[in-house]
Amino acid sequence: MEDIAALASQFTLLDLIDILLVTLIFYAVLRLFAGTQGVQLLRGVLVLVLLGVLASSFTALSAFSWLIRSSGIVVLVAIPVVFQPELRRALERLGRTGFMFGRASRSTGTARVISEVLDACQRMAQVRNGAIIVMEGQTGLQDTIETGVHIGSQVTSEMLQTIFYPGTPLHDGAVIVREERLEAAACVLPLTSRPLPDPTLGTRHRAALGITEETDALAVIVSEETGIISAARNGRLVRRLDDKRLRRVLEQFLESKGQYVQIEEERPA
């Protein structure tokens, strides 16, 4: 008790600020990595570092302690390599306006876009016309837009169905929706390198995961083989969306631009 009292007597306001600053830095790092595939790796690295520090502190193994102390440089070099996609997304999120507190309100135009996308997906699912609709978030998709054909029209169900009708010149690719405008069609998306949760899923689902791993966009997919509607965000895929669940996903995305919102995981039947 005397030792604790002595430490408490030496505790100053500057020490409190120091602790709060370190806590804030750790919180900001975890927040930036939230929703990425690297968050599990980050936790694993932290656990290994903690175990190494404890082992070197409470043992008399001088060679092991030297190895732990010397591995810091290797870790600093390895982190940018291992976490390259996550660091890029984290820096992009940090640069967005309203990263911590921003929240967009739903406008009449946004509600109309949701209704048009819902109607188009339902109709394409009924006739099994494959489609992938990417809705831009805070991270710009101009590079992706330039890989396709500029449209620059309002988002309508008829336009989406026409673009993805089999045999049309623009059906093989993704549509990019920016705000309330259909910016481009036949866009080329990056493919994920991770294995898909279902081996029957094809290139559209792989592309949807790829674009959502690199950006904060939302991708809605209609399967050409099964007619199942899926959605991907932050590298996560949710399948078998009905009208209500798809509407909820779209509303959450459009209302939370600038924030991380995890879409519901598919629950096994």
C-alpha cells in the first residue's frame, strides 16, 4: 500500500495527459484498421510482441532477449509490406472529411436511387441477368470509372436493366454510381486474391470483394447462374438478400458515408 501511495503522490497532470495520448493513438490505429482483413493480423502481431517482451523481461535468457530487442527493425520493415492494402485504406479514411464524426443525411434523391436500384435488382434476379452495381463512398473511384464507358445519367431501373441485358455492349463489367448519378458502365474492377466462401461464386463476386477491399464502396451483385442478390463492403460478402435486407444495406451505406459500418454477416441456415 505504501508503494502505491508513493506512486500516486508522484502522479501529475502531465502523466495523465501522456497516458491519454498513448491510449488515443492506439484507439485511432484500431479504428483505422476496423473492418479490414488486417485487423486479425494486427492483433496477432500485438500478441506476439507482448509475449516477447514479457518473456525477455522475466527470464535470464540473454540471447533470447537480444533477439527480441533486435527484431524491432525487422518488424518496422515488414509492417508496410504485410499491411500495404490496409495502410492505404486507413490513410484514405483518415483524409476524408468527417472521418470520425461525419454523417450524411438521406435526401429525396438518395431515396429515389435506393428505390431504382432495388427495383432493377429484383427484376434482373427474376430473369437471372447478371449484374454488379458499385456505389461510390468517400474514396474516389475515378480511376475505375475511366476504365469503362461514361454514361452520366440519372440512376433508373430501366437504364440498369438495359445495361446488363445479355448481349448488350456494356453488360460485361460493373456500373459505378456516384452520388445520384450513374457515372459509367463496363468498368473493370480489381479481383480479390482471397478464396471465396463458396466455390460456385464467379468473377462478379470476386470483383465485388476486390473493389471493396481497396475502397469503402458498396457493391451489389446479381448472380447470373442463381439469381441470388448479394452485397459486399469492406471485403465482406453477404448473400441471399431479400428486398428488406437489401434496402437496409443501401440505407446504412448511404447514410454513413465517412464512417465504418459493417454489413450483417450471412447466418447459416
